Amino acid sequence: MTTNAALHSDLDSGLDSGLDSDLVAVLDGTPIAHIATVLPDGAPHSVPVWVGTHEGHVVVMTGPGSQKARNLRRDPRVAISLTPADNPFSPVALRGRVVAWLSGEEGWAVVDAIAEKYIHAPYDRSRERVVAMIAVDHHRIGM
């Protein structure tokens, strides 16, 4: 998959995605996720993120020059953990890799869809954002 190639701009419902429907249900809620990436020296870097799904991928937004974006462009491997607010005894952990980046209008459409979930409004355009599309290699729901 190449960046911005044939990607639609709406968050999907997960119905036609390659993601497990139970995973999609959690990701399309409003959990605060924590994404772990690898720093240049090999140390872990973990930060909270908003999360969603788009075209069978997990998506997170970030600034194009953020530490997590720089880490993921160098090494696309990622781990994400989250706990649904309505079910704290069913944590989710997943591992995968960034397979594409969305920017421009395509990126902003996904950013706005994610923001609508969390803050019920489009994302502030004063800060540039890109979207990392993550293919999930492994996931676990529950303890």
C-alpha cells in the first residue's frame, strides 16, 4: 500500500475490514490508547493517543514532526494498549506496523472523524496532522 493511494476519507464501520469485530467495537469507541514506538537508541517511547479504524486498519493521528511520527517512519513497528472506559476489566493489546500515512484532505477527513468521536467537533486546523494506518499482526482482548 502506498501513501494516499486509493484510500477513502471516512472512518469505516469495520464491517468489511480485516479487523476482528470485537476489536473494531472497542477501537471505534472513545478509549484513550497508549502507543509504543522505538526511539533511535532502541528505548521505548509511549504516549497517549486517540484511536479509530479506517479501511481495515487501526488509525492514529499525530503531528508530522512528532517523536512518534519520526520513530514510526524509521521503524514502523508499534504496540498499542487501551482499556475501554465502560469495561476496565477487558483491556486490549495489539501489535502491528504502519503501512501507510495519510495527509492533506484525505488525512484531515480521518482526523476529523476521530476528533468527532472524542470531542464532537472537527480538529483544530492550526496544528498540522497526519494519520498513521496500522496493519494489526496480533491482538488480545481481556485479561
